[in-house]
Amino acid sequence: MVSEKVNSVLVPSSPVTNTRRRALAELGIKYQLPTMFANRANVEAGGLMSYGPNFNDMYRYVAFYIDKILKGAKPGDLPVEQASKYEFVLNIATARAIRIELPSILVARADEVIE
């Protein structure tokens, strides 16, 4: 049996991982593993970084569609949309906790840096 060390963790977005975001972040910190998520809420909970759609932006589209439907538009006539704004979020406190130094270029490219 081959044993290899895990160097980082990519956590997919799902109802299970979203409801366990704090536990996943704590495990990453406990085992000194950089964690990457698809949702900024995971980074706010202590994950290292995320890259994914801006949900506030998507919720605005939902309100726009609801307004159109309530004014008589047929849902089937409305175009299908997908996220157009993505954001990269870093948690510097987590980086310190797992003892990694993030390259300055990475920090500079982040849409938001959480201290």
C-alpha cells in the first residue's frame, strides 16, 4: 500500500459541505492544510481561500426575474442566466494559523482579503 501525504484540500460546493463549513475549516487548520472552496462563506468560517460566483450578485438577478414574472412574463420566455461575476477571497488569519506565507501577487489579485 502506498502512503502519500496530502498537501492541500479542494472542497467542492454541496449542501453537505456548505452546512459543515466551520468544521471543514477547523480540520484544515488542525492538520495545517490549505483549503480551497467555491463559496466565500467558507472563507469567512475559517477556510483559506475561495473562488466562485458572487451570490449577492446572483440574488439580484433572482429579484429581477421575480419582478418580470410578477408583471406577467412567462418564465419559459426568459433567458437562462449563469453567474457572470466571480470573486477570489483569501483569509490571512488562516494562512498564519497554518503557517504558510501567501505570495504577494496572490494577495494583490484577491477581490477581498479577510484578516
